[in-house]
Amino acid sequence: MFEYRCRNTGLEPFHCLCLDCFPDVHLFGPIGAEAGCKSIDDIINAIQNQIDYFTQLKKDGYKIRMGDGVDSLEIIPPRRKGFYWGRCKTCGHHLELPKGTQQPTRCENCQGVKQGV
């Protein structure tokens, strides 16, 4: 029986966290509700945070494409031969890794410490 494996990690797609198997998706929802905004200044800060986020993605060479829903975009990292984009299993930080290697359980960003806890 044919069994599909990720071309980056060799894992089954549902066990793989690479950005090809599970692309990052940005959902555009009501800004005030998703950011917990209670004032106009909170909304301005939430919008500025989104602008900063997309500006950094652009600087880093990321691209976007339409997601599955009308309010979503898939975030596509830049490609380099022999490498793939994965995530740290602890904090989710994007990592460029050599093809055939597994994604780490910690990275320089988190040092193995769960973020937001």
C-alpha cells in the first residue's frame, strides 16, 4: 500500500510540522475582538502590530497566497535548495532546516521554554 511521506522530513504529514505540510495561516477576524481591544488606542496598536508583522515577513522574503477561507492567507517562506522550513516544537518559531532532518524540540528563540506561560 502506498504511504505518503513528507519530502522534507520523511514523516507522515499529520506528524510533521513543516510549513509545507502545515502552512502558517493568518486569519483576518474582527481586530478588536481577537486582540482584546477595549479602546481606540488598543485597536490602533493591534493594527500597527499587524503592519509590523507583515512588514517583517516582506523583509524576510515571505510571500502570501489565499487560504482556504475568504478571511485567511497562507504565509509562504522563501525557498532555498536543500532546505525546508519547519517549526520549533516548543515555541513554533520558524526554522530553516536541511532536508531530511527533524524539527527540534527547542531553538535559540525559546531555549526550550514554553512561550506565553
